[in-house]
Amino acid sequence: MYALTIERGFGLEEIHPLREGTTKLGRSSANHIVLEGKLVSRFHAEIQRNGHRLTLIDLDSSNGSFVNGVRVGERRLRVGDEIRLGEITMRLRKTQAPPCEERGTEPPRDLMASPSVMVTDVEQDLPLKIEEKISRDEVETLLDTETAFTPETSEQIRRALVAVYEMSSIISTTFEVDELLEKLCHVVLRSIAADSAYVLLSDPRRERFEIQAARHRSGKEVPSPPPISKTIVREVVRCGEAIMTHDAMHDQRFQRGKSVAYYRLHSVLCVPLRSRNKILGVLYVDSQGHEVFTKDDLRLLTVIGNEAGVAIENVRLIEASIQKERLAAIGETIAGMAHYIKNVLAGMRGGGDLLQLGLDTHDEHQIRVGWKIIQNTLETVSDLVFNMLDYSKERKPQFQPCHVNEIVERTLALMAGRFKTSPLRLVRNLADDLPLVALDPPAIERALLNLLTNAIDAIDEEEGGTITVSTARSDDGKYVEIAVADTGCGIEESEIPRIFDLFMSTKGGKGTGIGLAVSHKIVQEHHGEI
């Protein structure tokens, strides 16, 4: 079997088998071999294979294709040739495994009929002959410092350390199970010369294993249903040991099996994904090559499986903790809302009682007072609903060039009624040299409306006071500022750090504790400060 090997640092080689026909290389994900390099063109080159004849053809790349240091347009390749595409260097190798035969053109009907990729739903099992097993204790000796060092053991340890290093890097930066499993498949195919990698996790509620991630070396989709042996998976889960199988195609027991013949499945490695105290699933890799895998590969995959099992459990714990926090936040929100709505309903009921009393006694003053209370409570409920909607939904601001002063004037117009019916003095101090600013107008109006509402609530309704709304450029000229100041009661110094917390309010029954949290969220979405 011919293959390209790419050095990936730390002595790690990425292996890409070269099939019959054309293999395309480049930066685009549409290539058979994807090369991640700034100097690599989207479709850089291709290798045409016809039996033992392999030819490299440059596809008019920007930075050229090089064979043994010489830039070429087309060149026949020989085993050992060094190929450089952009900054990626690779070498043509030949293994002892014979070239893989092409698959049949149509899968057996029993497999095509299965609509699911769940292992238990694959009607045709792929039983394979078990060649090797590795227990958990045996693999732990791989990194034992007392193990005698030989060239063979040194290479085993190096590969294991590289795999552990990669897994550690993934574990420290990945906090979702799906993303973790995708990266796990990538590490496996970089470390072992397999065609495909699958991650199967148990579903306790349905008492079966389901494929949660799958990846083919070429980047193409894996078959559906997948060529997975339930026998092997069950054996790995039952005994908790890693298993290697070879040559199902040449096993007399399985030569009549339609699935085995279609998939031309020759070699399989399967290892448990073990957490601290249970098996979460299995890591399953296969190849169409004859005797592609060695016991060292099985040991290495077991090391990766051990790391992955603990990582999966940790990520699940993180997800469970986040879900718990979400549920706690929902409970806190419901409690806060219920308390506030209860107060609003009490006010509305009192206003209704005064209104009814005025109607019964034909007292116009009582009617006006009762109706005013009902109006105020309706405004309060309206503000509450809009603030909760703004706070809860994830949204991207719809930016457009805006005159800040126009947004301020529109917001003040919405508050005109409250200023007319109270002893408040409004002062405008709006700069006339402001540039256009990219804003989401409705969102900024909502944030400013909350600040104005707080200012009005902070001023004694009988004594009155002054509210000043200002706009200006910041001192460094990089920002436009909107300021709302009032002569009201203010906030205790000790409460300042908490004013943007949800349901934090110093206004007693008059406040929801939502307005400033919403304003803070809106300003953050605009990459500003409040």
C-alpha cells in the first residue's frame, strides 16, 4: 500500500493511504487530503495512481509543488521522494500491505434497508476473528518508568506521549461532548493508519450503543449503516478489554457474508472508553488493508481511549453543572417575577377598588385617582414584559448609522407624559458635533428608557427635582457618550457593585430589578461601557 506521511511535530506522522485513481491535495475541505497551511492553495496538486505508477501534478498553485527540492509541474514519484506543497512537507512511503481493492458498487439490500446508524439496528452483523486482547493493567505498563528501554519500547512510549499530549490539549479547550468526540476521531486518524474511526456511547435509557461521531480519513461520509461488528463491540464492553481483529475476508466462516464482502473489511481495533468507574462506550477503527494494525497500535488506541473516557465524563459533568445553574436561574427568575407581579396586581386591585367607589358615589376625583393607579400598573407590566424579552433572547444588534441625539429625542418623547404629570424639570444638554455612530436604535432606546425610568423613580414625587440628559464625545474622541443624571435619592455605595445583577433593586415595590440588567446587556452587545 502506498501512502503519504506528514510530519506533525513531536515525532508524530500523519498517514494518508493513496488509493487507485486521483487523490487531490489542498487547503479546501473538498480535497481528499486537506493541508492546513497559509502557503497552500485551495486546490494545490493531485496524485494520480495507476497500479504502481504514481504521478504528482501541480494544479497551477500560487507557491508551487516541489519534489526533492525541485519545483515541478508534473513528476513521476518514487518511494522515498520528499514532496513539499506550500510549507507542508510529506514523503511517499510503501507499506507491506497490498493495495486495497475497490468496494462493490451497491451494498446488500439488508444493510441499505436500515434507516439508522445505531449499532443495534444494523441487521447484518459483521463477526470477526479476535487476534489480540489487551487488559487495562497491561496498557498501564506502557508508561511505567521501570520498563526496560529498547528501540521498540521507546517508539511506543513516544507515540503514546504524543497522543496523550494532543488529548490533554483538547481536554483543556473543549467543553461540549460533540466537539470533543469530533476532535477525538481526528487524533485517532492522525495517530493510527486506519480508514475510519467511530465513537459509540451507551444510552442507558434505551439500553444500546449509538454512534455519536464518525470520520473517514478521506473526509467523505462514512457508510450508513456503518460496517461495525456488534460482536466485537459487545465483547469489548463485556470484558472491558481492547480487541484487535484481522482478515475477516479470508476467514472461512465469513466468506459468504454479504456485509463483509461489500465492505471488504479486513482489520479492526476496538477499545473501551472508560471513566473512573464504568465503561461509557467504545472507540472503533477499521481498515480495508490486510494486517494493517499491530499490537502497538492497539496499545496506543487504548491509551487514547483511557484519556478520552475521563474527558467525556468531565465534559458531561460540566454540561450537567451548567444545566443545573440554568434551572436554578429559571427558579430564581420565576420567584422574582411572581413576587413582583403579586405587588403589581395588588396595586391594580387597589386602583380598581377606588375606581368602583368613585363610580358608586359619582366622585370624579376618586375615579381619576383609581384610573391613574391602573394606568401606572399597566405601564409597569408593559415595561416588565419588554425588559424580560430583551434580557432573555439571544440577538445580534442590527447596526446602522445613527444620529445619537435623534435617538435621545425619540426616547424623551416617549416619556413626555410622565414629565407633564409630575413636578420634574428636564434639562437637555446635547452636543451638536457628534459623528454618526453604528447602533441598533430600538435597543439603545430601550436602554435609555430604563435609565430615565430609574431617574424619575429616584426623585420624590412631591418635592420634585431635575433630570439632565447629555450627549458628548469621550475625552479621547473614540466614543460617543449618553449620560442621565438626576437629583434624587441616589444609591448606597455598598450597593453599586450589584446594580447590574438581575432582580437587584433598591426601590422596594416600585422596582423589578430587571431594567439595569437589560441596559447593561444592550450596551455590552454594542461593545460599549455603562
